[in-house]
Amino acid sequence: MANTSRPSKAVRARELRLLRLFGLTPPEYDDILAHQNGVCAICLASPKRVRLGVDHRHQDGLIRGLLCWSCNKAVS
């Protein structure tokens, strides 16, 4: 019988990446996503295949919102 209480490697990798790069936990990411009604903060499009990226100021790490790939690329 498989142990279903442990997150998969992919889930754990995402958790660690969010925390390491942005200081965010998955519930905090989900809160931001809910505040944005599940859409990109700029173009208001729903994500199709991948999660929205965390937009932040590189100088101090301030998180500005979640963006789709196209909008995140445009503001980089």
C-alpha cells in the first residue's frame, strides 16, 4: 500500500521553489491567485496549461502579483 500522506516529488519541488525564490508558501500563492480571481494580473486571462508566474521586483523581492507567461515575459 502506497503512503498517500507524503506529497509527490513534483509537489515538494514546487513548494521549495516558491519558498526559496519568493518566500511564498503554496497557501500564500493560492491566496494571491484567489484575490486575482484565478487570472493574470495584467491581461486577465486564465492560465491554460501552466501556473501563473510570480511577478516580483528584483531589487527587494516585493511580490506584485501573478502573471501569465506572455505578460511576465513582456515586463521582464
